[in-house]
Amino acid sequence: MASEGDRELHHHTQKMQMRLQDTMDHLREDIGKVDEPQLKAMFETAAEVLGGLKKAFSDYEQKNEAAWRSR
């Protein structure tokens, strides 16, 4: 069973992942609202970078990477 501390960490990582996803969705929606190709590329690049951060939070939460495991 997860400790209270683990549940609190899970809450924070889940909340951050949702915020990152919301921002990614917003950026991708705005791609269709601008005409400048460079800005479209910037929005898509930013969404991809945030996707990497979202994955890092998930990896931390699931301890998928050696860096996130206790030693």
C-alpha cells in the first residue's frame, strides 16, 4: 500500500502532467490560428518539448529510469 507521502507525490506529478498536456493541446490548437510558418513551427516544437517533460514526470512516478530509483 502506498504511503501518504507517495500519494502526495503522485498527486503532484499527475497534476503537473495534466497542466503540461493542457498547454500542449493549447499550442497545437493555436497552430491552426496563425499564418506565420515559423510561429507554427515554434508552437509545435514547444508542444514536443513539453511532451518530453510530461514523459519525464511519468517516468519519475513509475520509476522507469535508473535515475529515479532509490539507491
